[in-house]
Amino acid sequence: KGSSDAGSGKKKRSKKKKKNKEPGQALGPIDEAPLDNAFVAGDAAVAAAPPAAAAAAAADEEWVDISDLCDLAMKGMGVGEMIEAPTFRLFDAMSAIEIMDPKMDSGYNNSADMTLERAESMGIIASSLSHAELVVIWDELLMYYLMWLDGHTIVQTCFCCMYLQDLERFARPIPLLGAFLDAFLLACRAARNAVLFANIFDDEDFLPSMFGVDLEACVFSKEKDEVFAGLQKQLKALAKDKSSEAKAVCCRLEFIGDYMLALSDIGDTAPGSKRDFDSAKRRLTACLALVPRMAEAPRPPAAGEPDAAPEVLRCFDASVNRALLVPGPPRTVQPIRDHKVVLGMWTSHVQELLLCGDLMQLPLMQVLDGAITHKDEPNVLARSVAHLCASEEGHMRKLMLDSLEMYLFPKDAVQHCKKSVDAFLAHSETLFHLLLKLAHANRARRFRRLAHVFSDFNSLQHYAWQLDEELKQTFGTNLRHPRPCWVWIMEHCLHAMIAKLFLGFTLELYDVAEFHMIYWYVDYLYGLRIYNLNEMYHAKEQTAMGGSKKKSAARQDKAAALRGGVRPRNPPACLLLFEATQAAVRGLFRLLAFCLRVGLLPAPTAAVEGLAQRFVLRFRTLEQFRLPHLPSYRDFEKSSQAAQASFVLDAAHASFGEAAQILEKLGTSKESTEAKTTESAKALKRVVVANQLAVTQLLRACDGGKPLEKAPKVTAATTHHPHLVSVRVLPVTN
């Protein structure tokens, strides 16, 4: 291994200093034994000396620059050579840090770190605080609480407030502050317990280490009933004060009290405890109503620049805890100074906790799809509480049985085929518990770990086929669908495949050159889902019919089967949404393939040339599940070869038109539609309209199939949908 820059270093001047060789001369082997013996002897002498004598000896030592010596050593070394000593090997060199570099040296300028004594002498820690100052401090604590739940350390967020360093000295003399801090710390304890108990977090989500601070501390009490009573006492004392500052204080006391109790109700991890969803929902709804009122509070003007922090926020200084952090490069946490952004984060957080209360009533597919997303990705606390709610004993088995019944699994099979059904459910429950945990992991981890579930789905498919055969023998013609278990497993596996591929768009993992390839594969997966669901919903309709209607319908279905499969007369909203999504995805494949072929959409050359390797990279994990047909790169090439012809734009326009018609039918349906389906349909419609406009503009530019004289450029971005791109034609510039 070749040596790199030697950098600058220093050594202690020995009593006898050897003369350096002339520059350019190679150094001979170094005898390290005398140096090691002297080093050990020196260590022993320092260890044996009294502390005062050791300090005096260290003060008398003189340090000299040895950079020239290191440069000379490098000149005498060849490639692959390196210098090491028994006390300083390669591992030590890799672990070393560059001293006096603020970004690398954790002890750099540590004399400027804040201490409690210095804060008291400078007046940063006050013995009394006005209502306006309390509001600012509490808002800062609430902001740092959310940043703690976003993966930062607690000593650089919540405990960078110096009033928390010594509650007895600094918080007890201020009753309002003490009451708030007791509730705040109780909420922190409840949040940490819920996150640890759910155990779905990763290093980037949450740092459970307390770094030596005491989260069990309190000002007056740490019992939730006593803490809440203390808040009510302070609220009662402020009731006569009609000033805006007092109202702001009351608003935050009410907020932290309701939030603390809601976390205790919904995230309690004590043995034998039962979650009170009704109480938690009532209190979280109250918190949601208090958030807009918190925006009305007057805030002290900032000192200096417009974005600077108010003077009272000097009591927040992370350097007071720097000694508690592990050695290494300093990590800084930039506070969020926009109060509206913080309140928006709180609104999303409370909404996500409210969704956790409704999680127990949702079907299996929605639970596995991550049903607590309000706007952006939920933080680790909301995901942990959701996982705790959905993981209650017996709940997964109930969800699975309810889901199987939707796929026409006979209820009586639990009694008549008990042994086989129990074995199938036991195998399935293990996999679905894993999927539940992945549903509440962060998106990046979910994308990576979904790659390992398809082999389990493939094994489970064999159990499903065997159980279906036994159901046929047991129930005969009374079995409404010939393969209920097989279709159930297939549907959940296809859903996981599509979710994994679409997550790549959310995480921005794909190059533009890959978009049409991903949509081509997703089109095939949606086709399989729609085919299976058409059969299932058609079988449901057949069961609901009777007599002559059933016979005439059977004749029509036989003819339809010869044309490519049966279809229900009144497809549900979810099936219509799948069909519309498939049509939109197919249109996107054709549109993007055309734009890439004719050079309208710029793409990295390396990505275009390595598309075959990327095909393997993106879809190799999906091959662990046996599909009816395994799509190959050759199939994809055949589908995209004709994209250079202008009629591909007409085909894309037809696909988007088909999607628009299905969405129109979905919008005029008289059946009740779930809110999530309605929102997905609206987002999909925006994608369809945007791409229809792009196709129309490109058709006009082609002028009926003629070559493009002035080729316009296009862009593709997920503007209107998290997974489906909208193509935009840029105006032609001369």
C-alpha cells in the first residue's frame, strides 16, 4: 500500500538528537527496540511520579516540527512500502484524526465550550423568566423534540437546554417552567420507551443512547397524574390574566399536557396495560386544535440579523454536552428557525398519531402499505406506535383470516381442514409479521429489505397450492373460487414487488434512462394483478346470482374466457384504479421510450449503455418468486425497439385516453369509495392530463410523422404523483 501525504507531525526532543541525513538520501532500517524501551520506561516514570510532578514534566517538554523528516522518509520509500511501529500500526493511522481541524478534531477550541458556571456568570441562565421568554424556550424545546425523533442525539437537541442540566437549581425556582418540563420529560420517556419496545428503528432513525444524561429526572414529580395536576394548577393561576403572553403560555401548557397523556394512552408499553384509543384520540384532536393557536403567540424580536435567534435562546448551547459525546468528528445540529415550519411538522406528527388509532380497523393490505402517512414520511415515533398497535397478540391472525375471506376462502375450512389451515396460517403469519415490520421501517431500509421476502413468498406459494387442492376435495362444487389461497399469496407478492419498484422513484434511485424500463416491468405486474382480481370478483358476482341468470352469465363468461379472461360486470373502485394505473404506466413507457430514442430526453450515456446490467440489478430479486412468465431484457428490447416510430405517440395518447376514461367511470361510480382511493385517483388524473398535453405537443411538433426540424427538449419529474412522472415539453429556443 503506497504512502500518502505525511502531513505535519510533532515529536518530543530527546536528550541526544541524531543528525538527519542529507535530503535525497534513502533511510536505512530503523531499530525500534531502543525507542520502544525508552517509551515504556518513560511511561513507567510518569505513572510512578506524583500528578504535580508529571504535569511539571509535561510543561517542560519542547515540541518540534518533524514534517521535513517525514518528507525525507517518503523520498526513500517505494510504492507499496509503509512505516509502522508496534505502538502505531495501520489501524491506528486509519483511526487517527487531524488535530486542530474544526471538522475533524472533537477537542478543537474546547475552551470555548459553554459550562453551567459560565452561563450563570454571563446571565444566560436566569432566576426568573417572563411569559414571552417562556414561550420562546418552550417552542425551542418542542422543535428540538421533533429533531430528536428525526435521528439526532438527545444531548444535542432536548438536553442542550441548560435549564435541563440541573432541574433543582434552575427549574424549580420557576414554577411554570418546572411544570412544563415535568410534562415534557414524561413525554420524552414515553416516546423513547415506545420506540425501543417496537424495535423498528435503525441508526439513521433514532439514537437510543442517553450519553449519561438522566431522562428519569423531574422537577416536582414524574407520575403522569401528578404532572397533569401540576399543569392544571398553573393554568388555573393564569386564568385571570387576559394578556396575549399569558394566553400563549396557557396554550402550550394545554398542548404538552394533552400530548403527554395521549402518548401514555396509545404508546404504553407496561406489562398488562391496555391502550386507550378513545382517550388518545380525544387528546390528540385537542392538540391539533391548539397548534394554530400556538402560531398566534407574539415572539421577542431577534437580535442582529432577521434570521437570528432571540436573545433568550442563548440558554440552548450544544457545546455544554460535548464532553458526553463519543470521540470523533463534531456533529452539529442546525435548529429550525422558521416557526411555521415547526408547527407544520407538529401538525403532521399529531395527524400520524391519530391515524394510529384507526389502524386496528383497517384491512391487511392497507396495514402492510403503511397506513399512517399524512404528508411526508412519518418520524420514528409515529411508526413505532403504529407497529405496536398492529402487532397486538392475535391481531395479525385476525387480519389474515379476514383478508382470505375477501379472496373467497371458505370460513368452514378452519374446522374441516384444521391441520392444513393452521400450518398454512402459521407459515404465513411469520412472513406477514416481517412485512408489517418493513411497512413501519424507513423507506430506504424498506427498499433494501423487501428484496429478501420474495423467496419466502415463493415457498409459501407451494403451501397455498396444496391447501387449495385439499379445499377442492373437501368442498367440491361449493368452493366459490378454485384457488383462493394461491391468488391471495400471489396478490400480496405482486403488491410487494410493485411497492419495491415504486419506492425507487421516491428515493430517487433511478436515472432518467431507466424510467421506461421500470414502467414496462410494472405494466406486466399490474396485468397479473388485474387478471387474478378479475377472476376473483367475477366469482363473487356468480355466487350472488342464481337460477337462469347464472346460466346465461356462464355462457357469456365462457365466450369472454376464450377472448382472454373473465371480467366482473361491476368492478370495485380498487380494481378500476389498478386498470387506470396500468393504462397510465403503459402510456408512460411508450412516451418515455420515444423521447429517449429520438434524443428529446437527455440521459446519462453510461446509464443508456449499461441498461442491460441495470435490468439485472433492478429485477434480479423479483426472480426469486416464480411468475407465470419471467420478463427478460430481450423482451424489453423488443418492446422498446419500435419506439422511434411516430405512431408510438399515438399509442401513448390512446393509453392515456383509456386511463382518463376509467378514472371518469371511477369518479361517477355510485359505490362508496375509500378516501385513499379517491386521493390516488386525483393524483393519477393529474399525471394523465399532464402527459396528454405533452403527447399532443409532440404530435404537433412531428407534423404528422415528418422528422422533427427543431427538436424540443422534454423533462420528466414526479411533479403530480410520488411514483408516476409527468413529461413536460420545453419551448424551442432559437
